[in-house]
Amino acid sequence: MAIARESDVARLQFQMPEKFIFNSSDLSNSSFEDKVIEKVPVVIDWAIGNGNCTEAKKSGDYACGENSICVDSETGLGGYRCNCYSGYQGNLYVSPGCTGLCFGFLALVISATWIYLCIKRRQLITLREKFFQKNGSLMLTQKLRSNEGGSTEYAAKIFTAAELEKATNNYAEDRILGRGGYGTVYKGVLQDKCVVAIKKSRIMDVSQTELFINEVIILSQVNHRNVVRILGRCLESEVPLLVYEFISKGTLYYHIHDRGAVHWFSWENRLRIASEAADALAYLHSAASIPVIHRDVKSTNILLDENYTAKISDFRGF
């Protein structure tokens, strides 16, 4: 026996198997409903409309969309259903309908990648915060306030690790200006196109932190035309970084031993450079707000700018 209910869109059918025997006594049996519920399995089937696929495709309300195939109902009462093509899935009666499994896989990969990058970014932020504390950020702030009566405005700029990585093209080999016993100096170009020299120290232990902080404070207060000026520092990296003004003509050592420098390297210019270096040392030793003893004066630590003016650098080799 089949019971059917029709609507404009679909039809529901309730089928009872032939093994269930209906007797005339069931008409007056008050427990007939319970008998049906307990013994008769109910199968729900549905179909769209009354026509088959061929007829439905000619009508204006054909329900099957892209990436799907029409299948005639097997109930014998007419109607049809839609199935997704092999390799596609989804609710084909609701937009976007059947979508490829590769699209779903791609969405899964993109989501997983996004989550991974978010986790890595958070780990990087946490690591940089750890380095920032390890490299003496709190000590530096306290000393700056103590020296300036609570103000830290005079101090050199604080750069982020990302800024300096970008400025040096991630510390590329072709950006290296020089190497020394205490670290490597890189040429960097900041976002405002300002060219700087970035000194990356070798890994130092905790006992050297206060020494480094003291150097930053001292160098931030040095102001002399013949002394290389510090522009900023970065404490977010594994080792602290110092940012200096870029001196374009290199070291005095290079010009002394370079035969191409003969045309300008007269005795008059040599005397001028010696005088400028001596003036800078006198300032550091006697006139600076905090006296600075250089301890490592040599031709490789005397730089020349675009006008061949002497600039003292590497006060303590840090």
C-alpha cells in the first residue's frame, strides 16, 4: 500500500511492505495504530514534480543546476531528483550547488595555512618580546629617565626587528660593510630612503647587558661633527642592534693603502684628517657630558664622509 502527499514542489511517499497483512478486523481494532508503528518500517522517498527528466528539462522550473545530473524517480508515480556528478558534492538545490572536491580541499589548505601563519606570527611576537626584555629594555628606560629627569625624548630612536630586516634585505651578504671581532656592520636603507649603518653584535651573555645599555646611553649624548652619530637601536632581535649614520667613503685605512686615492690624499688633507680625529678624541675625553675613553684608535676606526671629513667610530668595539 502507498500513501502519497503531493505539493507544487515535491511528493512524499510512505510505503508499507507486502509482508504486512491487512485484515478486516483491523478496521475495528483499537490497537491497529500501535501495530503499524511497531511492525511496519516506514521509508520516506521524495521527488520533484510529476514529470520525468525529459519533461522537466523543457519546463521553466527545472531544478537541477550545474555539475548535476537528472534522475527519474523509481516509485512509478513520476517526478525526478538531481545528483551531483562524480567528484562533486554539496546541496545542489541551494547556491552554489555542487562544488568540486578539489575546491573544498583547496579551501581546507588555505584555512590550515592561515592558521599556521597566525600561530607562527604569535610565536615570533612572543620571542621578540622575550629578546626585548633580555636585552635590557627596562634597564635602559630607567637609566634614561634617571639621566634626563624623567624624559626619554632625547634618546635615539627604537627600531623594530622587522624594520631593520627589511632595510638590510634580511641581512644579505651584499649589504655587509665590514666584519670585526665584535660583530658585523650592514648597509641599510630605511623606509624614508635614509641610508644607515647597522651594527649587529655577536651573541652576548646576560653579564654584558648593562655594559651595552651604558654604551647606548653614552653614545646617544655624544654630539660632535667628527664623531659618528648613533641614530637608534633595536632590542627585539637575539642580539641588540645599533643604527648609525652611514659614512660613505669608508675607512681611513682603505684610503691610506689604496693607490687610487693619491689624487686627493695630499699631505694637507692628511694633516686635516689627523687634526679632526684629534679634535674628536679631545671632545670624547674631556668635553662630553660623560667622558668616553676610546681605547681602540686606529685607521680602520676613522671613517671619511662624502667630503672626506674624519669621523671617529667604534668607541669600545661593541
